[in-house]
Amino acid sequence: MDALNEAFALLLGGDRETWWTVGTTIRFSLFSTMFSSLPGIPLGAALFLGRFRGKRAAVALVNASMAIPTVVVGLFVYSFISRSGPLGSLNLLYAPGGVILGQSLLALPLVTAMCYTGLQKLDPRYHETLLTLGAGPWRRLLAILREGRLVIVQAALAAFGRVTGEVGVSMMLGGNIRWYTRTMTTTIALDAGKGEFERALSLGVVLLCLALLVNFLSHLAVKDD
């Protein structure tokens, strides 16, 4: 109870390091969500609209990619952005850019799969009407995305929640550097390991509130749909 009281004191007292870590996590997560959604949403819509050989295998591959452990994604990205890797000259390792890149790749299959699955629930006559009216591929893609905007919102919220709560990629690619790449999850792991539970608990409370908020907003999107 003493640790919990001190945790709330850190939050309510405006502890600079605690709230800086919260802000860094949200900033990284927003950029990662954006960079995963930009290709992921059109890919999901393209899978929904596409009629090509191997579509079932492509969908299965996207779904299977969601099960890849975060440390494997981190190791894959690490091999590319390390000094000896092909992208080593960009100096992304142990920098915010590396964390955002890793988190974006982690969330990309989730966004794609959720868009594909969600768009399948649309009225099939909508797509048939577009074809009857002679709409081209790009017009059909834009129309489907406009009709399935709530599906897109759900996918983006899920991606935000996924990257906010992950620790493997952030630890491997960011290095958990204080005042630079330290996020809520990596700070919780570090402080709990040192036996300093006050800040870990305070960040855990914020992380829990964010998770509840994301799920609440996602529920609203489902209800509106």
C-alpha cells in the first residue's frame, strides 16, 4: 500500500520523469500506428477487393504474421539497422526511429488482417454496385475505405493498443535509454527488476487506463457500426 500511495503521488504530483516517459510512449505509439496504418489499411482493402490466385495463402500469411513474437520482430529489425546492417548508416539503432520502425512492422499485420476481416462484413451488394457502375480499381478502393471507415478506426485503435503495451521491440531497438527512448513498458520492467515499485506502479496505472480507453473507443466504434 505504501508503494501504491507513492505511485499515485508521483502521478498527481507531476513527477517530470514519469510523465516524460508517458509522453514518449504515446508519441512513439502514435507514429507507429500511423506508419503501420498507411500501408496496412490499403493492403487489407486490396485483399478484400482482389480476385487473384493465391489469395487464400496471402490471407493466411497475414494472419500467421500476427503471431510472430515481438522479440523476433525486434531481432529482424536489429539485423537491418545495426552498424553492420544495410540500414546502419541511418543511425536508427538505440534511437526513437528504430523503436518506431520496429513497432510499425509489429502492428502492420494486425492492421491488415483487421481491415480485411472487417470489410468482409460489409454488404456484398455494395461492391457489386461499384462494379456495375464501372468504377475502376482505385475508385472502388476509396469507396470501400469510405464505407468501412469504422473498421479502419477499430484497426488503428488495435494497433495503438498493441504497440503501447509491447516491450520486446522497444527494449531491443531503443535500449531503454533514460530521457531518450525509455517507454512505460521498459521502465516498468527495469524498475520492477530493481525492486523500485513506485514508478513501475504509477506507469502501470497509466498503461491500464490507456488500455481501457482504447477498448472503450473500439467498443463505441463497433456499436456505431
